[in-house]
Amino acid sequence: MDLFFNDMTIPSTSQSTPKKGHEESHLMVERDHDSSFGKFSTASMNNTQEHHMSSSIDNISRRAQELVEKINDGRTGDQKALDSFHEKLVEKVTEACQQMKEHMYRVYEENSNEMQVKLQELSEVLDSCTKLCNELREANQALAGLREGLAIAMKESS
């Protein structure tokens, strides 16, 4: 894997894997560089490579941290939006429940008034029935008395 970046920027994800030709040409440039300026010591070359690798790793690490922070910021925004939606939904549901409760109490009031009228009418009808029952009982007793008197009179006359 080629860890040398000429401009020290991290490639985009679509170009994160170097092509074979790129790796070879980069190495050739390094070889040409070595031959034109003389040979560097192995330690010097390793320090340069380590510096490039360390720089690249630092850049990748920094970029990854930035992406994580961006994702977390997005999640925070999503949570705020969801909380706001929740609050509005609770307000709407509370308002709808209050309206339903008020409507329910109005219906209860109307039904209570109607039931009161019906109960008053029922009470009057029951009073009339009670009076009629008493009158029928009295009439029944009077007829029973007449029947007894008639029975006695018929016995006496026979």
C-alpha cells in the first residue's frame, strides 16, 4: 500500500486504493531522485518514510475524528428535531384530549338534562299509577262490599 501523498491530503473514499501503476511510478521517481542526488543512507530514507507514514496516519486519524464529530453533530440535530416533534405532538394530543373532554362533558350535561326531564315525567306517571291503583283498590273493596250485601240480601229473601 502506498502511504506517500504528494500533497499530504487524504484521498477520497473513491480513490483510497492506489492503482498498481501509481505505486511503481512513485517508486521510480524516488529511484530517479536517488540517482540524481546521490544515494541517501538507509536510516535517512527510513526517517523520511516514517515521517510520511506518521503524517499520513495523523491525517487519517484527524479526518476520522472529524467525520465522527460530524456524525455526532448530525445525531444531535436529529435528536433535537425528534424532541421538538415530540413536544409538538404532545401539545396537539393534549389539546385534542382537552377538546374531547369538553365535548364529553357537554354531552353529559345535555344527557343529564334530558334524563332529568324524563325522570320527572316518569315520576308523574308513577304517581298517577299509584293513585289509580288506590282508586281501583277502593272500587274493588266497594264492589266486594256490594257483592257481600247482595249475597246476604238474596239469602234473606229466599
